[in-house]
Amino acid sequence: MKNIIISLLLLIYLLIGKPAFGQQEINEPFKIGTESFILNGKPFVIRCGEMHFARIPRTYWRHRLKMAKAVGLNTVCAYLFWNFHETLPGKFTWEGQADAAEFCKIAQEEGLYVLLRPGPYACAEWEFGGLPWWLLKKKDIRLRTQDPYYMERCRQYLKEVGRVLGPLQITNGGPILMTQVENEYGSYGADKEYILKIRDYLKEAGFVVPLFTCDGTVQLKNDVQKDIFAVVNFGNNPEAAFKALREVQPAGPLMCGEYYPGWFDSWGQPHHTGSNDHLIKEVGWMLDHKASFSIYMIHGGTSFGLWAGANSQPYAPETSSYDYDAPISENGKATAKYDELRNTLKKYLQPGEVLTDVPAAIPVQKIPPFNLTAVAPIMGQLSKPVLCDTTLYMEDLNQGYGMMVYETNLPAGGKCKLDFTEVHDYAEVFIGNKLIGVLNRMKNDHVIEIPGLSKPTKLRVFVEAMGRVNYGYYLHDRKGLQGEVYSIAGAKKIMLKGWKHYSIPLGEGNPAFKYKAIGTVPTLNEPAFYKGYFNAKSKRDFYLDMRWFKKGVAWINGHCLGRYWNIGPTQTMYVPGVWLNKGKNEVIILDMHRPITARLQGLDKPILDSLTAIEAISSNHRKPGQKFGNNVNSLLYTGVMKNTAQWQTFRFPLKSGRYVALEAMNNFMGDQFTSLAELELLDENGEQLPRNLWKVAYADSEELKGEDGKSENVFDLQYTSIWHTQWKDNATKHPHQIVIDLGCKTAISGIKILPRQDMETGRIKDFKVYLANELFNGL
């Protein structure tokens, strides 16, 4: 009997301790149980925060990790950006700022475990989502698919990741608890075989710790695998999000892979912030329910260099500041959000755990105003060109980042228009040496009028590449002019040929151009580099005030600080004190336009929320005189929503059309506002239709100043962003309409609507859906 009891007890122990995912062994130091994570044989709740070593000066890594530990975290989550480590095919960098192993070792020394997110795709508002630019040299490549070339490059990269970081897994005494497979793939595709192959590459590379995937609540179903642990990403309502996770993963601990305390910023859009009370309430809820989480971001930092990415639909490049309204500010300072989070987390420490002291803030300084004294115009210093009859991409010139100049000759003739098809991303057009105008991808500019020419004249187009798209369906974001260029005069259309292509690579290191005294070129009106010097009494942080300049890139002592743009919202650039000399320091500024004055100064506080022009969303969704008219003949459905934050589905008889309109008749608050997080349409089988061709054809009202309330937010795959009707200057009354061009005639059988998530304001109550083959009456 005694032996039977012992056997039964052993069997119960094995069943309870048996991991739910993967091939973990009982004696492994970390595993995933049926109800909780198990660390060294005891239940373990992961209190994690995301920070990216690539966005933090290496010298400050330990300080930021100490800050994470002191707020009450026990783990940090870290992306690897493939393009940061394999700058050219087969050329890997794991030293200096790219020393991922050292970052993990410091984390362990500071008492933190690590969740590793190696990609190959990352997103993270990082250039090209972390993918290397040189993949785009292959014209037919299909990213994030089983494209043979893409998969082989992924395999080689992950093998190298395993060589460098495999020894730091917890099974070897290191800090790495888990490793992620790809990233939010369900938001991009549904090829589960692709995910399994990436999983196999990680195993082949030597990763034996548990593997996991992450995605939003709706997309989970697209990439959940039975033998890979799944976590869910969200910014609100953890109860509903975990319910969605349980529907696809009935067992295992609950975990939020990305919980958002703020949001990132894009040029020309308002600065984003997140509610402190909201963060504290929901983190507390998760801890009360023993759910693990990772706060994205606990510290955002800065996308130094040219590493800031972009969103699409419409194109929206992100700022170099990645402050994110995170608990730890861009320069590592504890914010009020940090203090409140620390007070909350200290209530949930595990037995024997001690809250460490908050490290002293990095000191800051001011730099008095100083003038730049030298200038290097670019026009006369172009390198040897590459000749081709048609325009080439930047990638065709073996160039990853920076600028290009396209040059050809225009024939004599009368006024005409030049159509550049598509410009990636910002261009200045010169006829001779005269600036004719600017083309901005953010506003879909690609046509420009030119005056009559009495003789053949040189055409030059300066094209600045901003961030490659990092999220969504438009990842294949090659830079430069995107197609044929036509001269159009009436019915006459001529393709321009005989192009010269000049490369101007930019990034780390001082640009190699010859300078003149700034007073010797008084009529300068072209892109140019400006150089000057300032003295620093100490090696303390400061914020470079860029308000006298207009648009470009900045360097201090050869370190590329990133991009600036006077449209805002960011008007300063973070300068880490560790990059300074005590005494003389060099500054180089590339400006696409002539600055107001070539002057700079250093501030002790950033300017993160000064929007001077609504460039990115200078909305053409409602032209003067437009009004959604009487379209009763196109009415497809009338419905009533529930006042919840949940997805709501409404079905109707299958019908085809190209233009769909959602009309909000009122809301639950009884005021004049409409807001909406996401909108999806269903095909004849009730499945979600792809949204990659969608464009907003009309929106009666959008808030573009007080917040990012643009209408495209309803199909940007970001649940925390919303369409919000105008409230700052002119709050119009119901009804409110948004009209979407589906790109082609499409059969739809239903609509799914996700209300705004953070509050009730603007949530739609009664609504109507219209469908038509042509634009609706009044438009």
C-alpha cells in the first residue's frame, strides 16, 4: 500500500508540474505549467517591461536597467533588430551599441530576467520593422512568407543569434527565460507553416527555453500553435483580452505580451500620452489575477540615427524621439507615472523580494545659443552618377539610407505638369538652380507644375528617404522615385528618360562634404550641411533646440541624433551627455531648406508637443462644399451597437460594391462626437476581408490638432488609435460619416466594429451602412 501511495503522489506531482507547451523537462529551471510559470520549482509571475538597447546609449544601459528593477519589475523584454546586427548580407555586428549579450548580462547582474524577441520581424516603430534594407534588392522577394530566399536569410540570421545569445539562456545559468517566434504575425498573415519554420530555425539555433508568440486579441487565431505558448497584446480591458486568449489557448498562465502605457509619435500628428490611472488600475487587475505582463514601453528611449520607422495608410513616418510617454522618460528620468507604478508594484513582490532604491537621475544642462559658421551646399558636390534610361530605387544603387538626387534634361516648351507616379518619401524639385516645389508622400504629392522653358533645362529632384514602413501590408517600401516620370501638357504625355542617379548615404559618422564660410553663400536655397561648434562645461545630457531649422538630420561629434522636422510635434533632439566632449564639440546639421537662422541652443527639457503644421494629415477627406447627401437607395443595413469595448458583428445579405459608408446617427453619451477604433468587413464566408487596398474617400469630421483622430485609424490595425470627430475648434453635430474606397468591387456579408477602448466618449449607438459602386451623392 505504501508503494502505491508513493506512486500516486509521484504521478500527481508529474501531472501538476507537467509543462503545457513544448518539450520541457521537469528539472528545467523555468517552464510553463498548466496554470502558472514555474521558476526554480515555484510559481512565478512575470512583471516585465520592454526597453530596447539600440535606443539607449550603451553607457546608460545599466542605469536604465536599474530604473526598471527599482520600479518593481523582475524581467525586461528586449527586441533584436535584424538590420542593426546584419548591416550587409553576412556581415554581423555584435559589438558596441549592438552588444546584445552584454545588455543581457547587465540585466542579470541587476537582478532581472530577460524575454528575448529576436524577430526576424520586430515592428517596434523601427526602420523596416527590423528587416535589413538589402532584402529589397531582390525585386520579387515576398517578405514574411515562405519565399525561399527570405527564409534562408532568416535561418542564417537566427543561427547567428543562437551563437551569440544561446549561451545566456536560463538553462545555462543565464537570464533568458523565453524566446519569441516572429512577432504579431497574425496581424500580417495566416500561414501557420511559416511560423512553424521560424520556430524550427530557433530550435536549430540552439534555443531550448520555452518559445512564444504574441498578437492582438482578434489576430491570435491566425498564429496560435498548439506547441508554442501564446501571449496577447492589448492596451486596455485585460479581462476581455484574456478571455480572447483563453478561447484559443485554454490552459497555461495568462500573459500580456505588450501592455501600452502610452503611444509613439509621428511627424505632423499630436504627441501621444497615456493615462496614469488607467495604467495603475489595469496592471493592478492583472496582478490580482496572477497574470503576467510586459509594459511596452517601460522606457522608450530614442531612435537615433535613421532608425525611426513609419506607418502607412497614409504614410506616417515616426519621430526620432521614442519617449512613448513611458514611466521612464526619454533621458531616463522617473516620471509621475513611474512613481505611481512603483507604489503599485511594491504591493505584489514575491516572498524574499526587495524593492531596490531608485537610482539618481542623469544630470542635465543648458547650452547657450551659438551660431553655425560653415555651410556645404550639396548641389555642386554630387558624386559620380549611375546612368539609366529609367529611374532606379535607392536599393538599386546599393544604398540603404539617406538621400538621392535624380537628374535629367527637360526639353524647351510651354507650361506643363510633371507626374512622378509616387515619391518615397520627400522631394524637392529644381529646374536649373531654382526650387519649383516640394513633393510629400505623407500627402500623396506626386504631381508638380513647372513653368514654360525657352531652352532645354536641367531637372534635379532631391529625394530624402524617411523611415521604411514597419507595420502592415506595405513593408516592401523601396526608396526613391517609384516609377516612370511623365511630362504632361494637355493630351500630350511624354516619359522622361536619360536619368543620372547620385547617392548621398547618411547615418553614423560625419558627412564628407567641403564647407565654406556661411556668409560667402548668401543666396543658398538648396539642401546643405551646416557646421559649427559649442563648448560644454560638463558631459551632461541636454536637448538640442531645432526650432531655427526646418527639416533634416543632425549629428554631434559624429553621432547621428536622428531626424528633425519643424512641423512637430517634437522640436528638440535628445543629446546624451556621454557623447559630448568637455569643452569643444562639433555639430553638423543637414537641412533640406534654408533655415530661419543657422543657430542652435541646448535646453534642459524636451519639447515633445509643439505641432506647428498638420502636414501628415492635412485632410482632403472633406473638400469644400462636400456633404454626404441623400443616399437612401444605397442603404444596406441599419443597426444598434452595445455600449461596450468589445468587437461587435452585424450581418446582412451578400451584396457587392466598391464604396462603403458608415454613418453614426448618435452616441451613448448624448453629445455630438463620434469615435471608432477599428472597422472590418466580412466576405461571403464570414471571413475578414483584406484591407490593404482601402483608402478613405470622405470623412465629414476629423480631429487633427488636439489629438490623432484621423479617419484612417479605423483600419490601421492599432486598437489604441481612433477616428474621432472634431472637438478642438469646430465640433459638428451628428450624423457623422466615413466613406471607404475598397479599391475594387467587393462582395460583403457583414461588418465588424470595435468601439474606442479607453473610454465611452464617442461610442456609436445607432448607425447605418451604405454600399455603392460609385461615390455617394454629394461627394
